[in-house]
Amino acid sequence: MAVKPDTIIEANNAAFSYSGEGETVSPAVSGINLQVRPGEYLALVGPNGSGKTTLLKLFNALLIPSGGEVMVKGISTAEEARLPEVRRTCGMIFQNPDNQLVATTVEEDIAFGLENLALPPDVIRKRVLDTAHILGLERLLKQPPHLLSGGEKQRVAIAGVLAMEPECILMDEPTAMLDPAARRDVLKTVHELNRARGIAVVHVTHFPEEAARADRVAVLDKGKLVADGESEDILTNLPFLHRLGLQGTTAVELADLLRRDGCSLPPKIFQDRELVDSLCLLAQNS
């Protein structure tokens, strides 16, 4: 099947079931139809066990669909001989960076994937230095990764993927193990890469504020895609989110509580600044 020119990833009725020992196993995901376009930022949200990580692994060909198909730049992830192309197009960032750091220094870790591509040493060196500069890692190049902070480790993991020059970065809750300051640092880096370099991002997260910064939000529940739309439309629909056990952003939730308490606020308050401005206006007019 020919991929649409404006699509990096395309899931067509994709399904996957983990094998059980003689048991009937429910699909982890099923009937997924979803596209990722160049340069966009897509957040994947849903309750625990809804299939978010499974879908991300299907996009990177760490898992192969047991039904339907996943196409990456026109290549079926079921084509084993072309898996290196798929994984160069879609680089994966895991929740725990320790699972990705394999070398004895930061410099060697960033170069690891490039060496597996058998690139010339001078090309590898330039990419490592360029990537380290982009991510502010120059002073850490000779450091052992295990001595770094959590945020620094995650930036090294991102650097190792970025050096491969992917068109899309897949992130599986990359800030879940970080403190608030490191979370802000890592997300700032990823958003800058998205805006400045046009790298598409698919971000699995359970933080509504992180999903709110995406262009689109796709919602999974029990392995099914149950919503896909602009982040503001999805994350202000509190009845829908609450039915799934999810939350809106702090601003959305607080605005809803204030309305229930009699405050006359606009129907779609999404960001903190919108809430502050609306409350200031109410105070001036009271």
C-alpha cells in the first residue's frame, strides 16, 4: 500500500496480542487507524494498560502487528530486511534512560548507533559534536553516563537518537522518573527539536500539562483508539476524560470547579494564563 506523501507513520487497522501460555489473550491494541504527519507533535494518553506503549513499539517495529499493518515512510514494519530503515526514521526514547545507555562515556554512547551504521569516523565525530552542542552536552562528553543526573541521562539518550537523524522521535513517558526541573529541561529540548528541526514527536504521557503542549492528542482505552483531535478539544472535554479515569490540565479542572461554584467563566479555558486573565476580568467587573 502506498503511503500518503504527507505521512511518516500510518497504522491501518493495526492490532497486537501478547502471546499467552495456552490462554486466550485479549489484544493489547486492535483496530488502530492513526497517522503521524511530518513535523507534528502527537501526544498519546490513556489509562494504564490501554495500549500506549504497545502502539509506540509497533511504530518502531520493536513489535510487529499481529493484524493490520504499520507503515513507516511507505515501508511495512513487517519487512524484516528493512527494519534498519524504519528505526532510523523513528527513533525511540524509553522511560528509563538507563535502559538506553550502553557505553562507558557520553561521547561513545552518542556514537553507538552511528557506529552500527558503519559510517566513516569523521562523519561520526561531526555528528556526535553537533548533537552534543544542540543538547548542551559538550562538557559531559568524557563523563561516564552512570554518574549523570536523571535529566542529563535522558538528554544523552535523546542525543543518541538525534545523531541518527530521525524524522520522528517516539517517547515513552520520558519524564516519568525525573524531578520537576529535569522534566522542564527535557521537554524544552524536545519541543525545540520539534519546532526548529521539524522532527515529528509521538509522546506517551500521563501528565495532562505535557499533552496540552502537543498539536494533537490521541486517546487509547482498552486497546482501542477512542479519540483523536486537537489538544484543546480533547483536554477540555472533562466528562469524556473523567469517564476514562483521566484528568484535564490544572487550569481546566480548576475552571470547572469554579463554574460549579457559580463563577461565570468562558466555556473553554485551557491554559493557566487564560484562567488567570478570566479571573482578573471577573474581579475588575465585580
